[in-house]
Amino acid sequence: MLPDVFEAIKTRRSVRAFVQEEIPEAQVARIVTAGLQAPTAGNVQPWFFYVIRDGYLRKKLAESALQQSFIAQAPVVIIVCADLERARAGYGRRGEQLYCIQDTAAATQNMLLAAHALGLGACWVGAFSEELVADLLDLPSFHRPVAVVPVGRPAHRPRDPGRRPLDAVYAEID
């Protein structure tokens, strides 16, 4: 049974320590399918997901992400890419420069919540060299990597880092 969505949002954490245990393909497919369900401008769906299990590639991805070694420790790494051709075909320059980034961000958040609902951990990594990732994976020139998402069984649950209070970020304008 999936947890209540508000509870899932509240309890999801970025996981950076993983148990060395394979993740079944069916669970990875559920996570990526959750990404496919994200909102998307004009239903263009300008995304592509690369699932990496190979240890050498995971190590190189960690190196391309400012030496964040926890990426290599995850049994699965999902590279979320914006499909620039699809985005451009749907909305021209604005689609290519903005909407595809928004859409892939929504897809990434859905995947993080899906991993959490499955009892797995994940982390949204944005600090990486797009060029190194694209070269390493030999991506087509129109697939722009926008997120690296290591996924695995958490070694432990991270603490709640706290959030700014609602009254610090919320205002009604009449």
C-alpha cells in the first residue's frame, strides 16, 4: 500500500548511503513510470531516462558529479534527460530552454517519491558536468542531462533537516 501523499512528501529524504543490494527491474520500472506521470507543458513529455547499473559507469558518474562517491555506491543510477528536440518541436525556444527543465524536474520529484513509497532511497543530484555525463554515456546531442538520481536500499534514514516556516515563505496578495 502506498503511503498517504502528504506523509510521503513530509517523510522523503535525500539518501546518500546505500546497502549493497540489487534493485529488481520491476521496482526500477515503477520508479521511471512515476516520472512519466509528471505534469508536462502541452503534454510534450520532453524527457528520456537512462538507467545505469554498471559499476564502472556509476563510478565515472560519481567522478563527473564533483567526486560524490555515494553515487557509485547506489546499485542503480537514473540519468534524467531533457529531450531538446521534443521540447523545441512543441514550444520552440521557450520549450527548449525552460519547459523541458520544468517538466524533467517534475518527473524527477515523482521518481523520488516513488522510490520512497517502495521503501527505497534516492537523491536528486544536480551538481555534475553535463558534458562529462553526456560523453560518458554517449548521449545523443539532443538529450541534455539535467539530474543524476542514485537509487537503492537506504543504509539508514537521514534526519529531518527542517524547513523554513510557512509564514516566512507565504503571502496572499489581494
